[in-house]
Amino acid sequence: MLLTLFSPEGILSLVTLIFLEIILGIDNIIFIAIICSYLPKVDQQRARTIGLMLAMVFRILLLLGISWLVHLVQPLFFIGTLGVSGRDLILFSGGVFLVYKTFKELYEKLKGHEKAAEEGTKKKLTISQAILQITIIDIIFSFDSILTAVGLSRDLPVMISAVVVSMFVMLLFAPYVSDFINKYPTMKILALVFLVAIGVLLMLEGMHVHVEKSYVYFGMAFSLIVEMLNIRLRKIQHKSN
């Protein structure tokens, strides 16, 4: 089986899957960055590492249990003509959790209580609680990621290798993403809005309403470019003053 990993087809599949896993992991990194921002600085890297390692382990376990994963998409019960599967329940509840969590963060910031909220959260949020929240969202995002991988390749060594490599790439860049988001408050708001959109997409997916994620990613990329230009403009204006 390992020989297929080093064949031209295997290498092409591996590169494609690594790229897709990284793209699909962006929302995961943003969520981890926001959760870790409410931890003491000394604990943030530890929480990020443990969170992403748990995501990698869970995704590998899902790949090893593909037969169980396929069974999970079979309807458990029906609401009218809508067949509700275990995957639907996980995606919908995960979307609700993500929307609730991010709306709560947005509410605090828009009400102007960010400093008080951060101090209160830091007192309440331990590293164990942060890892628990990261693990919950890891499980939700893992289903989307693994189903995409299974749809592109049936070669288990290729899929596992792609998951491992992409996780180490995300682990390398996660601190920079976290620092960047926390350095600019408007970027944090943009990241939270992006997570709300992802949460809504998860809820819709759980109700069998498919919306291409590429629309959300394109909107996010466009908004990011505009905000980068605004940051650059503010720096120029600050220097001129």
C-alpha cells in the first residue's frame, strides 16, 4: 500500500489533499487563536499544540474507521422527507455551538466591554477548558475535512499522510495567525464574523442545504485585503501626523 504513496498519482493526490486540508483548517486555526487569546501567554502555545494534535489524532481515527464514518451518514430518523443522520446531528449542533460562541464574543466587543470581558474570561478559562472547547470544534471540523479527503482519494496512506503534513504546517503558522488577529482588533472582528458564517454553513449542511464554502472563503479573502489596505493607510496617516 505504501508504494502507491510514492507513485506519480499518489504524490499528486497527496499534494492536492495537503492543500485542501490546510484551506479547510483555516477556520479551525482562527477558532483556536481566539480561544487561546483568553489564556495567559505562557499557556497559549501549549493549548494550540495540544488542540491541533488532538485534531490530527481524531482525523486519523476517522480515516481508520471509514466504514463507521460511512454508516454515520445513514439516516437515524426522518423529519418529514428529511433523513437525519448522525453526521447531520453533529454538524448542526457544532454549527449552533460555533455561532453561539462567536456571537457571544462579538456582543462583548460591540458593547465596548472587551477589556472587562477579557479579564473575566481569563480568570474563568483554564487551559483544560480551552482544550475542551478546541476539541469540540476539532471534532466538528474533522468530519468536513475527512469526508472531503475520502471523496478525493481512497488510498489510506495518502489520506493519513496529508492529514499529518497539513497539521504540522498549521501548527507552524498558528502562532503567527494568533498574534496577527490579536494585534489588530478589526481583524479579530473579521475573524469572528467569518466563524459565524462557517457556523451557519455547518447548520445548513446538517439540514442538507449545501452551500459552497468557496463563497465564504472568497468573501473572507476580499475583506482581508480591504482591511490590510486600511491598516496600511492608518499607519501612513499616523506617521504623517
